[in-house]
Amino acid sequence: MFKRSKKTKCDKVQKMLSAYMDRQLSLPEQEMVEQHLKVCQNCQAELDSLRETVNLLHRMPMASPRCSFVISKAKLAPRRSVFGALRIATVVAALCLATIFCGDVMHVFDRPPPPSPGPWEPSQEEGYTWPVRETEYGLLGVTLTLTGVTIVYWRKKRTSRESPRNKNA
């Protein structure tokens, strides 16, 4: 079905003609091409055609591009960093935690709230207590999470600043 055609000597020589013209062949290859060109008129005609093409190309005027193809260095757009927002959120969460903790230690939250006239509010007799411990644990978790994320971003930012220095060294 698909027959492999054997490469003839002409095929091999014709593939080497451009390198032959540019004097890029080794001495044995160059001698082989010259010997073949003495015998084969088709390959000699191919070489003449290739030489004529090169001569035509050399006679063509050099075209200058209409626009510059120089690539300028791109300016990086300033990236908005979440680092500042994380630091502020961590400080706010830590202050809230400290405030609630101090209030818990001073028993500020043990007093029942003042009576309210609405029926939807629990009365003083039901013994309403504010969930201080749960709030403390929640704020502690939020503070620790925000602190961890802030540290990760800080290290990432610090590492990205130091990496160009290490690459040049």
C-alpha cells in the first residue's frame, strides 16, 4: 500500500545544495556533491535555479518596517496587597478578644440585661446570660486564623522581594 521509496543520490544531493552553496559541507560531502553535479544535469539545473533565486533576493531592496518592533520593558501594575487588610483585621479581632476577655475576668457580662418591655425578649427570671465563652473561643479562632494567614502572606511577600537578589548573585 505505502511503498517506501528509496532515496536516490539526486534526492540526497538536492537536500545538500543550499549547504553546498554556503560552503557548510564537510570536505567528503562537498566532493561527493561536486562529483554528482558533473554527471547529473537535473541536479546541476537545481543548483543553477537556487543560485539565481539567491541572486534575485540579493538584488531586492531592503524593506524597513513601518513601526518599531522593539519590545519595551513592561511596567508591572501595582498589585493590591491583602497584607494590609489582613493586618488590620487581625488587630481588630485581637482587640475584640482582649476586650471580651477582660470583661469576662471582671464579671461584666454576669449581670442580667435591663428589663425590656417586649414579649419577644427573655425575662430576668429565665436567667439570661450572654454566651461569653463561646464568643471568646470564636474570636480566638478568628484571631489565630487571621494571624496565620497574615504570617503566610508576609513571608510570601518577603520571599518575593528577596528572590531577585538571589538570582543575580
